Amino acid sequence: GLWVFNMITTGIVVIICFVGIRLTQKRGKNPDTFIDVRTKTEWKLIPIADCEEPIPAFALQTAIDLKKQFGDKVTFFIEKAEVTREERVIERLDPFLVVSLPDESQYYLEVWNEPGFRGKRMV
């Protein structure tokens, strides 16, 4: 999904964009273990004077040229994305066969992948 939020505070515009990328893949020898990857991207718009990273000469020259032409009518910002990646290991353990009746009661009938599982019907 994509969600965009604009906030103007003390002259700093912050644009937040959450991009939920979920990749689920099997991991390891256990077929019931998966890795779930989520990525969050946050776009930040900061005043050019507060930028701590080097700005290429051609981009600075563009800002200088426009500042000369328009003066105080223009303000410059640097927008950049910050990407956070989060991985979770999901183990799907202890599967049960459950029956649900019309009165919404539920009964557990079978189990497998449990310690001591023998693959025999017990009932």
C-alpha cells in the first residue's frame, strides 16, 4: 500500500510514504519456518542549509542561478528517502484439525508436528 502524509512544521516539510513490501519465503530446513520482510520508506524534505551530505556541484549551481534570478522569492530543499527494512522469522507450528459446528462451538480433532507425533489416529 501507499500512504502519503504532509506536515509543515517550523519551515520543514516532511513527506512520509509508507511502502509495505512483503516478501515471504521459506527459510531453513523446517518447511514451517518463513521470513517476512517489510520495508518502510520515509521521504524527508529538509532546508538546503541543514543538509549534512555533500551536494553535487551541478545541483548547487542550479540553486545559485535560480537564487540570483528570483532572490528571496525561492527557497531550496533537499528531499531524500530513508528506507528501513525489517525482517521477522515466522514459525508456523503445532497444526491442528479443528471442526466448527453451526452453534459456533469448536472441537480439536487431530494434531501433527508435535513432539511424540506418530501419525496414528487416536480417536
